[in-house]
Amino acid sequence: MPRLPTSLLIKAWEENPLLPRLLRECRTLVSARNELRWLRERAQRETPSREWRTRLRAMCRQRSRGVPLQYIIGDQPFGDLEILCERGVLIPRSDTESFTNEAAKTIQGMAKSRNEHSNSKSLRILDLCTGTGCIALLLHQLLSPNFNLKIFGVDISPIALNLAQRNLAHNLEQGYLSEAASTQVQFLRADVLSQGTSELPTVEEILPQLYEHEPKSHEPGSGIETESQLDLLISNPPYISNKDFWNGTTSRSVRRFEPRLALVPPQSTLPDGCNAEDIFYHHILRLSLKYLARVTVLECGDITQARQVVKMHDSMTKSLAQSGEEAKFDVRIWPKTEQECDENGFHLYDGARCVIIRRM
Amino acid sequence: MTGDIKVEDNSSLSPVLLTRARLLASEHSKLADRLSDSFDAKVAKRAGELAPVTSVLREWEKANESIVELKALLEDGDTDEELRSLATEDLDSTREALPAISDRLKKALIPRHPFADLPCLVEIRPGAGGDEAGLFAHEMLRMYMSFCTQRGLRPTILKQDLEDGASEDLLSEGVMEIEAEGAYDILRTESGVHRVQRVPATETKGRTHTSAVSVMVLPSFPESGSGMDSALNFEDPSSDYYIDPQEVRVEKMRAGGAGGQHVNKTESAIRLTHIPTGTVVSMQDERSQQANRRKAWQILRAKIAEARQEAREQELVELRRGAMGGVARMGRGDKIRTYNFGQSRCTDHRSGTTIHNLDSVLDGGHGLETVMESVRTWMADREVEAMLAEEMIKEKKEKK
């Protein structure tokens, strides 16, 4: 990280002695000022009487050591939800918020084009590597007015699952989620990478629960396949390569304070042609094909990785076609156009992307 | 029957306005008939708007009738002496009361401002005068916050951009939202350029500086247009205040470099550009991008609606010029008020009112209320003039 110019530090100090501390992470005065205001508001709300100044100073000290703002304040807005944040669980990113919105839009667009009676329509949604539960919960908020939902959030980390559960309760309590969410969203522990050899259940093992209590007559005439059909498979899995974790691509604060478990995939045996950082995609795409997911949305670190995921999907479907299974897919990388990038806060070439696969 | 009354008070109530009042009163009685048959919210609303004109008109007509009767009584030679003196007394007092009634009738005739019932946004920006203007802009923000709080109008700060520079008190742009219904009507006296004259804290030679702060009062529309009058519904393409979402460019600012899990950015600045007018609103005060988006849209809608309303008023002014020559109208660019610290006075240049207790103005208290009230009276007088001009133009057209 380049040094901050002394003149900027002096200017910041003259404005408020706490600002230079925040500048270390924020880098710009505008951003530091905003953070100072947010921290002050929080300190004043949490600490009655005059103690809040002491509290604010402590908060700024933490921030200057690189502790993420969300771990200090304890939450992060995500869509219209308030997601509690805690050490040990990845902080929700605004990029993920955009991908989740786009996923909901895709689902709504498809339902509209098929002219479905939306209220009666059930949707089965699986969110793998759910972390704070932010994607699962936001999807409920966005889709519950139009659909009868069943959402599973899956994670390997007990700390994450505990937090996800509290996030469900917190957003119900705040009235950000409808009452229905208390029964329609569930968080479960499973290992996405497991092939039945570890003690943890695999996704296949927990998935039958997603179909429980459902009338069998659902969509008559389409047979067993529809029975096991998923409407949306979505994931923001660990996707950072070991190299990018250490070479400065990953920011220092993320590296030091956020859980590596949620960022870098663990070492495991790799199928042919699969990069270590893409191993989750391999397993998730396999699940997507197995359960005939109508829509699959995968967050990727950048365009190159997104293209890699598209390639993996292509080669998997090709080998399926050879064994006689016919299926058509519409695969796109989003955001793509300049307008999509501008409206959602993405750089035209850099930064995260998501792959959206629709089974036609 | 009313047509037969000889009008005593021609000097203060023009026939044009009287015709208008009678037109409205007859509309009111028709509506009242319809309402007694079946209730309709729209009709009821219109009838409610017309009720004050109707009742004041009735009062005015009654006063005139009694003047005619009393005069007849006095002119009649058979009237006995005692009755005559009573009648004289009565005539005097009725004549005295008449101008006040006429005045009330005129005011009742002023069409309500289209935004009068809405909550509002107040945008404050420093003008000429450097740091001193930024400082005073901040003081004005506090003045209005306190004014609104004292009156239970529920003000909140929507946006507070501080200037890059010395102290925390330098405002480069502030927007406050006043949620109470009708807040627009209360605060619309404040739009314009406010001038401050004082010796700034930084001035070493004791010289008085003059700087300026511009204030804009904007109508605040609810988030969704449904439930609003169709005339005010910004989602309705037939409304004057409609905004086509296709004409607004949305940008979330972001630099290059790694994204996603690699970084954890806390800011979520958003910028909206209304392409046809070039109006730009940016918002970054909130942690939530949704909240920033909502606030930015609220301000954009307010600015465009105010600009369109302003344009419409300007058209009317042009029309009136033809009818009655120069018309006093204060635009947003005009200097409307001076706060002079040396003399501890506040003068409003529209109403000509001066308050000799600056503190009671700056703390948003009684002083400010008095100044605003004087401006309200001034505005009402201007609006009566404008209305008169309009009616005259209408009449001319009809004669043609």
C-alpha cells in the first residue's frame, strides 16, 4: 500500500484528530469522514452518557489496525436487511448483494415468461457456503411476496451456521423479513467438497429434507426428474487462489481478519484441468446437473475465473450429451455491458463477476 | 339575487375576482348536491377546497346586503329617529368590517400551491464568500433543524457534505428532510439567497465580510407514486412531474482493481443523472447502498419537480407582464434576506420586515417565525395580484 501523503494526514488531523487513524484503511478523506460518522453514531447509540468518546477512540484504534468496520460495528446492510457480522465469518460484500438481486430478477423473469400463478408456485432454493446467511435471507425477502419458498443455507462452519441462525432471528425481529421466513429458511451443516469420506454429511445426504412435506402432485406428468428439481442453486464459495491470497491482490485487512476458510479452498484432489481455486465450482456444477437446477448462480473473483467456470460447465454438459442426456443451457457472465457495470458498481474489466446458468 | 347587490367595496375587490368567487361558489353548491346523493372522495376533496371561498363570499354578500338595507332605511323619511341612529351605527361598523372580509375573500381565492400538502426537502449550499459562506451554511442548517424540531415537524438530515478543509463546521452541501405533511407550504418562504454580514472569526483586521448561502425548498414525494393525486404521481406518464426511469443514468462509483472477496470496501456512493436536464444527485452518506439509492432518487425527484413548477410559474409571469407590466417575482437567484451580526438584525427584502434580535432568528425561534410570517403575507399579496392579472387576461380572451 502506498504511503499516505503527509499533507493529507495533517489536513485530516486538523479536521478531526481521529481521522488520520481511519485514513490508513479508508485511503480517502471522504471515505474516512463517512466511517468516522458511522462509528460515532454507533458509539453514541451503544454507550450512554459521556463514555461514548472513549468508546469511539477505541473503535478508531481498532480500525487503524485494519479490523474491518463491520466487525467493529457488528453488522452490514445487505439489500434491505441488516446482517450481523462476527469474527470467523466472511463479511457480506456489495458485489454479492448485486448478484443476489440479479438471481432474484432472473427467477422472477422466468416465472413471468411462463405465466405462472406465482403465489401457488413453490420454489426450492439451495445456497451453498452461506456464511452469514445473507444470500439465503435476502432471497427470501425478495421472492417471498410472489412465491412459496423453501430455502436451505448450507455451510461447513458451525460458527457461520450459528451466526446465520441469529441473522434469521434478528431480521425477523426487526421486521425486515416476513414471518414466513421462520419456517421457510433453514440452515444446515454439510461439506460441499466431501465425497462421503469425512464425518460431515454431503450435500446429497441433506438434500432430501428440502423435498419433505411437499405434495407429490406438484407439476404433474413430468415424472421423477421434476421431483428432484432445484429452482435455484446459488453460491459464493471460497474462490481465491493461494497465490492471490498472498501477493497483494487480497487486501491486508481481509487477509488478517477474515476467515481463510471462506476465502481460499482447502487442498484436495483435483479433477483433470481444474485449478485449485476452482474446486468448489466443480462440485457445485456437478450438483447443479444432478439435481437439474433451473438456475445456477455462482460468484467468481474476476472475468477470467468466470470464463473458467463456463468452460467447466461446457465440458460437463458435453460428456452428459455423449451419454445420451439432452439438455440445453443458457450461460452468461454478469455484469457484462457498461450500463450493467455502472448501475451495479462494477468496473468494466476488473472485479468480481457471476456466472448465471439457465436450464432451458 | 346576488347579482342585484350594488357593490360598495369596488375599490378593494375587483369585479373579476368577484366573478371568480361566484363561479367557485356555484361549483361548490353543485358538488354539495352531488355529495348528498352519493359519496365520492374526489368530489369531497374538491368541495372541501371550495368551502372557505363559499363561506367568505356569503359573509361578504351579507355585509353588502345589509349596507344596502341600512342605506334604504336611512334614506326613507319615515324612519323614526331612534332607529335612524341605530342604523347609522350599524352602517359604520359594517362598512368598517368590509375591507377585512374582502381581504379574506381574496386570500381564499388564491389557488393552493400544487406542493402545499407535501413534506419537503431543504437544500442548503454556500455561495460567494469562501469558508465564511460554508460556516454560515452550517449555521443555517442548524437554524432550520431547530425551527422544525420546535414545531414538531420531524426534520432529519439526509445529506451533509463537509468541505475539504479546516474545521468540521464547513458545509459544502446539506439536505434536510421535513417529514410533516404540509411542510413545503410552511418553508417555501425560505427559497432564495440569504446574505450574511459579519466579521468572520478568521478575520484579523476586524473587517466585515459579506457572503451568501443559497437555500432551496423542494417538494418531497413518497417513495412510491401510488396513492398520490394523479397530478403529482411521478410514476404516472401523464403527470407533470413524471420521470422516465429510462432518462436517468445510474452509476455506482467504483475504481479498478480486485473486487469480491479480495477486498472489503465500506463506501457505496451512488450518482443519478437526469439526462434531459443534466440534473445530478450523488449520495454516499449511508452504509447501505439501498438507502443511498432511495435518498438519491428522492432528491432527484424533488429537484425536477421544483424545476418544472418554477418553469411553469415563469411562463405565467411572462403572460402577466403583457397584462399588467412589471410583476414582482423573486426567483431562486434573488437576494431575499440579510443577517447582519454587527447590528444584530435580520431583514427580509421581500416583506421589508426587520427583526432586531438576531439570536431569536438564528435559534429558529420566534424571530424566524415572525420573519417567515411577514413573507407569507407578502407572498399572498403577490399571488392575489397574479391571480387578478390572470383573470383579466382570461376575460380579454373571452371577449375576443
